[in-house]
Amino acid sequence: MNPIRVGLLGSGVVGSGVFNVLKRNRVEITRRAGREIIVTQICARNLEKARALVGNAVKVVADPIQIATSEEVDVLVEVIGGTTLSKEASLAAINAGKAVVTANKALLANHGNEIFAAARAKGVPVMFEAAVAGGIPIIKALREGLAANHIEWVAGIINGTTNFILSQMRNQKLSFEAALKEAQRLGYAEADPTFDIEGIDAAHKLTLLSAIAFGIPVQFSKVTVEGISTLQSQDIAYAEELGYRIKLLGMTRRHENGIELRVHPALIPARRLIANVEGAMNAVLIKGDAVGATLYYGPGAGSEPTASAIIADLVDVTRLFTADPEHRVPSLAFQYESLADTPILPMSEVKTATYMRLRVADESGVLADITRILADSHISIDALLQKQAEDGSSETDLIILTHVVKEGAVNAAIARMQMLRTVKSKVVRLRMEELS
């Protein structure tokens, strides 16, 4: 059989990884796919750098559309990032009847519905294993391996940068600012880390996981997103003292009246395996009605881990070339016509347990006032920790853990607490997840 010809958009960290792994493991990959998979064209900003990577056997061009529409390309692999040129090239390839493999979570989170619809109309596959959790085969597991299950919820540590920062804050007792600088020094964080530390990258990935888990359209605009930039080291220490770890968690859960879709720092019991995921590693925990809870762990980024996922998609695409479109696994797991218009719940309707830290005056009656406000809001206290005031200080920290309650009730209670004369600073609120 003729080889599958790949047009590669991007020759950076991921693009070079794809090329090198394809070359190094050529025999093994061919044995699995049934046909050789070769890169015939590559698009790069730095043409000389790309030529140094691929040699003379591969055509090097500057125009991604040229590759997307080339008759010498069967599959487009898009690893250039962004959402403008990548979208244009992906749609051009689809309209030319080519399969698309992408690692671009931002592209699919924002424009996935349009891209999947175009691919369905043309009868070509769009694969994106590398878009979520790097080298972990989480898309295949959720889309195929758990197909028998009614998925109840998905929870994930799906951003390695923030997990590294939080690990440093806990293990090395660093401030957020110091931990971020260390992440940048080691190459885990970009010079502009906004997408990572503010939770946007994780929200892109959670959007895709939620769509596959519950058979709904991609809805990035409806994700509630909070990052870690305002997280304080003292809350990490208090969480540890209470038997919890703080992680940036992507959480999506199905209810009868809608779906939760949220990214935020959360306290997780230290006894949970996912709470012990350290450094830049990723982990995804999925609860299905038949299988129970399953955990998937591994590197969430990097040249060859990401290349591993991309090439797995290329092998799948190669196998699909002889299959009719109606016999392929749908991009979002469910048949296109059966996607549900299930509403995404507003955060005020979501129920979680809550951690609150209040800086209060060290005087009588303070605790009574606060517990009265909680009682008025029908919020039940699970645990309470009052720290001893430091020598010479008239203030102390009060930590409250609540039972599960609606977010709206917590917001109302905090607003009332904030008005008390004895509450001396902004109330810190973090959500808690048992994940059981």
C-alpha cells in the first residue's frame, strides 16, 4: 500500500517531536498502522531551522494553506497553536477532503462545533488526542473505552504549569510569585503565563472532556473559570493541616437539570490518589455508573509525550482510510444527531462543600455572629479551626469547612460576614471536592 502522506504545520517543540518519533519508530508504527506514515511537507516560520530538522526529503514551505490544500498530502497535522491561522488551515484541509489531527485545544474549544460539522459534511475525521492531557490517552479512554458507561462526572488536573506551582508552594513553602518564577526558569511556564495561571488552558481542555463525556456541543463560553494567581500560601498550609491538598481542578458533573462546567482551585482530601499528583504531571479521574472511578495519569505536555498522542491519532486515521464515514467513532463520541442540548448550570446553582478563611478580631462574640449568619443561610459547619492570636496581635484566623451547599447561599453568607465590624479582611473562599 502507498504510505500515508502527512503535512505538518509547525516545526517547534511538538512538531519536531512528531517528526523525530515517526522517524525513530517507523517500523513499529508501520506494523501497527498497516501502512507507512511519512511527513512529506512541513510548514514553518523559520525555514532554515525546519530544513535542518527534516533534511532534503521533505518539502519545507511558509504557507500553511499551501500544505492544507496540497494533492501530495493525505492528513494535516496542526501544531502551530492559536485560533486564526490554525482554523483557516484546518477548514481548508477538511474542504479538500483531508483528515485533520490537531493538538490545539483552544481551537477546538472555541471553534470545535464548526470544525466538526464541516468534517462530518465532507466525511473526514478530525482527531485531537493530544489536545487534552498531553501523552495521556484520555480522549480514547473516554470516547471508546468507557462507551458502555453513563458518565457521572469528570475531574482533572489538566494543566501542568499550575500543578507545578501549587506543588512548589506546598513542598517548598514558596509564595505564588516565587513558585511562578521557578516554573518560568525551568520552562514549565511561558513568559506570559496568563492562560495557565488564570485557568483558561484548563477550561479549554475541560470543555472537550465535557462534550465527550455527556454528548453535548462544545461550550467554552459557559465554563466558570478561576485561576490560582490570588491563592495564598497560608491557605495551602491550612488545607494541609486539615488533611487536604489544593489543586487547580477542572470539574464537570451531570445532574438531572443540567451540567456543571467549572475550573477553579479546590481542596481535595490528601488520601485521594489524584491529590498526590505532583510537579508538572496531569491526571484525570472519571466516574462511570458501570466501571466506577478510573484514574489516568501521565505527562500533560512536552515534545515526545504530545507527539505520542498525535501519532496514535495518525495510526487511527490510517486504519480509517478504508472505512466508511458512518462506521467511524464520532469526534465527540456520540452520534452527531444525538448530541443533547443540555443546559450548563450557572455557578450559583452548583453545590459544593466550602473552605472559608476569615481574619477576625480576637474578641468575644465573633464566632457567635458568624455561626448565626451561616445558620440563617442554612449552611451546616463540618469543621472549624480557630488559630491562636500571635503575641501582640488583636486578630486571628478562623477557618470554616462547610457541608455541601449551593454556591448562591455561600455567596450571600460571605457578603453578610464581610459587613461585620470584626471581620478584618476579605473572606477567602475555596471549594472542596471529595471525588468519591
